[in-house]
Amino acid sequence: MTRLSQHADYAASEAQNREFLVFSLGEEEYAIDILKVQEIRGYENVTRIANAPEFIKGVTNLRGIIVPIVDLRIKFHLDKVEYGGQTVVIVVNVADRVVGIVVDGVSDVMTLTPEQIKPAPEFGVTLSSDFLSGLGSLEDRMLVLVDIDKLLTSEEMALVERTSA
Amino acid sequence: MDITDFYDTFFEEAEELLADMERHLLEIDLEEPDAEQLNAIFRAAHSIKGGAGTFGFEVLQKTTHLFENLLDHTRRGELTLRRDIVDTFLETKDMLHDQLDAYRNEEEPDQAAFTRICQTLQQLAREEIGQELEEAGGASGGAVSSAPTEPSEPQHPDEPCADSDAAEAPMGEQVLAVALLNVGEKDRGLLVEELGQLGTVQDQQGDETCYEVKLLTSVSRDDIEAVMCFIVEPEQLHIRPAEDEENIPDTPLHASQQAKSLKPSAASPKASETSGQSATDNSREDGKARTKKAKAGGESSSIRVSVDKVDQIINLVGELIITQSMLDQTVSELDGVKDGGLLNGMSLLQRNARDLQEAVMSVRMVAMDYVFSRYPRLVRDLASKLEKEIELVTEGESTELDKSLTERIIDPLTHLVRNSLDHGIEDPDIREAAGKPRTGRLTLSAQHQGGNILIEVIDDGAGLDRDRLLAKARESGLSVSDTMSDDEVWQLIFAPGFSTAKEVSDVSGRGVGMDVVKRNIQGMGGHVEIMSRKGQGTTTRIVLPLTLAILDGMSIKVGGEVFILPLSTVLESLQPSREDLYAMAGDDVVLKVRDEYLPVVAVHAALDVEGAKTELNETIAVIVQGEGRRYALLVDDLIGQQQVVVKNLETNYRKVPGVSAATILGDGSVALILDIADLHRLSRAKKEAQRPRRASTDYETLFRKEEEPS
């Protein structure tokens, strides 16, 4: 009986656990819901788009699909923005769109229990807390959990055209 | 691999056949039933029976057998169709569908329903033709044991397998020679195995072009063919009794040529040389040719496929083309002598890929009839409403256009038709007074011209009134002059809010519309032209690209970046000399080309390209035309012309100013396709923004002052 209920408890908490892909921007660690991630690839062959915001690096060919590439480092005003062999593009699926985001590196996939996810404090001038789903605390590490859906479809990203007409 | 692998094929085919059957049943004219239609219904039932027998779907087989017999009586005129009989047939068809579904879900069909439908059919037979129908063979035997009863079913000359010779010997075993023409080794093994289940294989020999199997069997030729047809084409198969082997090779060459002409893809070029032993005789071949034709007429010759699927195929083929040109680029660096084979293979691949692309693109094409067919009704209704007499003529209905475009052309075209009826064609009395026939004529025509389609709306009405257009334009504050060319005057009607109608009717005349028409057409990558002569009528011509998926492009280089110009917008390109370039009002430049001064737009300035040539006389000027505006586009270099697959930028991103779409180049990188008209707007907007702010506000106040007194 106890074993059974334990098992049920375990399954319930298991269901609430969420997996995140952890990536780095400079020294900071960020994480996004792994289910949004389509694939990870290198940064190459990006065609610039004129008159676009600076953080939109351009578009690239992902097996026949034209995918916009956003550099989150520029968007988050990081000091050092370099492109090298380590520069990685995380291709995410957001709101029926495919978008690539440039990050400095992808470290690992983490499972966070609900207890480990703390609410994000009100702050952020560059990164509004609207775009965060919380902060993940892992022993001595802090992960900024980005709500990639909200971020990429937001007005300020200028990725999605508002259907105003 | 075993026979269950073919279940799905059978289910799909059977489903199609049933759908066909239903369509024919619904369409059939009870007074004078079309023999071809009755045959088609019969054939559908027959084919399903064959398949069901093969796969051991006993209930389905028995039901179709009864049904088929009834249908046979029908088509031979022994059973006269009535509405209630058709109802019964439809019910039977539904029952067959249920049975099919049951088998598909690996269940046994409802036995009670089966018994009921059998009784209904039997009763129908008793009442109408006064005889019991034969039940299909023994319950235990499935496919093979039930087959011997089959030949007793009457044959019809149109029936595909109804050959005149002794093949249909009712009972007992016989030796059949089954010849497989041009069947690959893999399929052949499968077929032989299959034959083994139908009887005893006595002998097998031959090569790929003609492989002959001698089979001792009690199964009729019909059934063997029905089984095989799930794997190979009927043309690849020849079955005959093994005895009359001697009198075969009379005209083998002729026969095989015929086979080729029937189904070119099924026969390899080798066939005509080597199929000397191909077991067939001439008359049978002729019979088949006839049946084939009848089949095409009676049975469905098209399938419905969702547009998504077609688009997916088109995308994939696009990918193939891109991969192919990538390969091409790599291979072109190889030594032509050493790697000749590879290079030949590449050029073959290129040709095949292009053919494939063309074939796939043609799937999306639909005839303009699809569009034109909705106008007779509209014209008739409008004409009676306006009390005008109008005759509608359509030309070029078979001209094909991309499906997505036909759907988008309907609204603008409807608008033009309404306009022509309302404003173009005069009232009958006025027409008579002007010496024209009372009945006005409206012509809708479509034709291909190069990579474009021209759609024209022609009326023989009053034509456009130049003076009234100009007066109206002045009234609405547009800048016009009396010296404007006719063309320019006609373009006025596309201005937003412009209407010359004396009074607003509920048909047209509110002045919303023509600008929308123009925008819609431009949105499709086309343009509108108007030709008009006073008193003689107006022709509105819509020029559209045939498809939006592929574009003939000219690739240009600016700085390190490559862009594509739609070839249809490019008029010419030239190297401008310093003498022909004139500065105007500070930073504007015009280029003189043969006594015409064209505004100059530098791509690098409009699109912020770094590292581009800025010395005007080092660049190349491409004269382009878009939305009736002509200008010179300055680029660094012309790379070449190529067909590109158009990829929407808005799928994953958004509309980019000055850019209509993107494409993927041979090296896998993305290039942007420039939107000529939008680029001009962009360049102007940019210059505007760069001007010192004070100056522009000054201009504004200046203009306001001027306007106020008036």
C-alpha cells in the first residue's frame, strides 16, 4: 500500500518535472524548455537582411526552410559578441514558426523539479520578467528560465508581423 | 514479404472503386442508362471481387459476387433500372464499404448484415429476372476454391480479361503460361511465390524482359491477373494456355510495340528487341487496347489529393533541384576525361530533375475554365438587373494556371466583369443610336505568353472617356496635365477612391475597387494594363506569372551579397558613362538612356550593403520596370540568369521591405529576391529620412501655406 502510494507520488512529481536545455550567453546561464528545441547546429551561411534590427542576423537555409536567426547576445546587450567554431544556433519551434537563436554554447539538459523553479523577481530593463518563466536554482548555479515562446513572439523582437490590418 | 503487404493497396483501390461506383450510380440516367456507365459499375464490382477472393475476404467476395451478377444482368438489359433498384445498389455499395472497413480493422464483417444484403439481392433477382443468383463457391475454400465457379459468370466483350479462347474452361486444372514482361528481379520472385499459392509451378525460365512461368492451376486467368495486378501493370502480364505455344511468335514485335504505346513507362527500350518470345498474339493485344480506352473513359481518370500534399512534393522537388545544382557545382571542377562517366550521369540527373520538376508543377495547374465557368451566371443576372443585353464569350478556357493563382484571380476578375457590364457596355437604346448591335459583347480570354498568362476582359462598350477622367482627377486633387499619354490617363482609374460613375449603383461605382484590383494583381506578381478607344470598348489585360513557386531570375552582386531580380522586371542592363548621369536636387541622380531620364536607385544604399562599388560609372545599371515605374538599379555585377525556387520569407519571419521572397542558391546559401516596386519606395523613404529634419518640415509648412487659400 505504502509502496503503491509512494510510486504514485513519484509519478506525479515526475510529471511536474520539466526538462530544460541549458545554454550560455557570455558568463550567464540560461535555459529553455527542451520541448521547444528542434535541433542544434553551427552558425554558418547567414544571409543578412537589410533594415532589420541589429539582433536579427539574417536568414539561413535549414534543409530548404528559410529560418531567421536571432542573436540573443545582441538582444541582451552582452559586451562580447563573437562568432567562432563554438558559436551555436539553437533551432526552436515557436508559434508554428522555426527560429534559430545564436548562443555562446550549449552545456547540458537539466531536469528541474517544481521546487527548484523560483519565481523571477521584478526587474529587467533589457529582459523584461514577462519573458521569464522563473529562475532555476541548482546548488551553486542559477539558470535564467526563458519563456522562449513569449520572447520570440513579442513585439520588440520584430520577428512576427502583427496582424493589424 | 507476403501477401498481407498488399492489403493496403487493395483497400485503397477498393475504396476508390466504391467511390467510383457510387458516383456512377448517382449519375446514371434511369430513362436511358449509359452502357459505358453500367459497364463501369460492373467492372468496379468485378475488380473488388477479384481482389477480395485473392486476399481471402470471403464475405466481401460473396457479396460482390452476387452484386456483380445482378449488375451483369443490368448491363445486358435483362434488368431494367428503377429508382428503387438503384437505391438497393447504393445500399449494397454501403454494405461493401462497411465490410471493407471491417477487414481493414482486421475484424470479421457483420454476418447478419451480410445475410440480409444477400437476401435482398436474391429477392431482387427473383422478382426482376425470375432466377436465383448463383452463390459464390464453397464457404471453406477462400480464394482458390471459389474460383472455379467464376467462369460460369457471363463474359462481356468489354470485360478486360474476356479473351475469346479457351482460357475460361469452367472446371478442372490446366497449364497456363504466365509471361512477365520487364519485371524486376525482386517483384518477379514475389510473383512466382504468389503463383505458387494459386497452383503448382511446373517450370520457370527467362530473363528480365520476359520471364515465363508454367503453372498447373484450377484458377481462372482472370483471377491470376487480378492477383498480379496489385504488383505489376496489366501490360506487363500475359497469360495464355500453355498448349498453344507454337502459334504464338507470329507478330511478337508488333505486339510488343503496341504494348509500349499503351504504357510507355512500363516497357523498357529493350523490350522491342528481345521480347521475341513474349507470349502474346495480336488480336488479344488489340482487344486490350480497346479495353484500356474504354476504361479510361468510364473509370475515374483523376484522383483528389490535398493541396498540402502536392505542395510538399513541390517543396521536395525544389530541394532536389537545389541539391542537384550543388552537386553540379562540385562536379564541374572535375576532369572531364577522367570522370566522364560521372559528368554524364550528372547531366542526365539534371535533365531528369528538371523534367520531374516540370511534371510536378503541372500537377498544380488547373484550367482557366475553373475561373471562367462562374461568370455566365453572374453576367446573366447582372445583365437583367441593369436591363442590358449582353453576350458572354469565353476564349482559352483550357489555358492552365497555378491553382493558388486561379483562386486569387477570381475576385479581381469579378470586379472587372462587373465594371465592364455597368460602365462599359451601354444601354441597348444608346448602342442602337451609336450604330452598334443592341447586344453588347463581353469577352473573357486567357492565353499563354512566355512564362506569363494574359487574362483579358474585353467589352465593346463606350470606352473610357479621357476628358472625364482628367476632370475627375483634378476634382479629387490628383496632379494631372492635358499632355499625359492615354496610358497614363487610363492608369488614373486605379487611384484609390477614384470613380467616374455618374451615379453610384449597387453594382459598382463607389470608387473602391480598381485600386484593390490593382493591389491584388500586384500581390500575385502581375500587373494590369488598360487599352481603350472611345466608342469601341475597353480591354483590361491582367498579366500574371504562370506560377508563384518558380521564378526566372537574374542574379546580381552587390558588395559581397547576391540578390535575385525577377527577370520579368528587367528591361536591359548597361554600363553607365559619366556623361549620362545627372545630379538632381542634391543627392538624386538620373540616368539618361536614349532620350529618357530614369531615376537611379543604388541597391547598396537602399539595402545598406557594405563594400559595394560607389563610383557610379564603375557600376552596372539594370533598367527595371515595376508597377509601371521604370528606373535604373545600380549593381556591382551581373552573375547570370537562373530559375529559382521561391521561398516565402513570411513563413518563419516577416515581410522585409524591398524584398519579395527568398531562394536558395546552388551553394546552399539564401539569396533575397528583390521587389522592384517596393525597392523604389524603400529608397525614397530612406532618402527622405536622411534629409535634414528642418528642411523637410519647412517643405511641409510651405506646402500647407500653398494649399490653404484654395
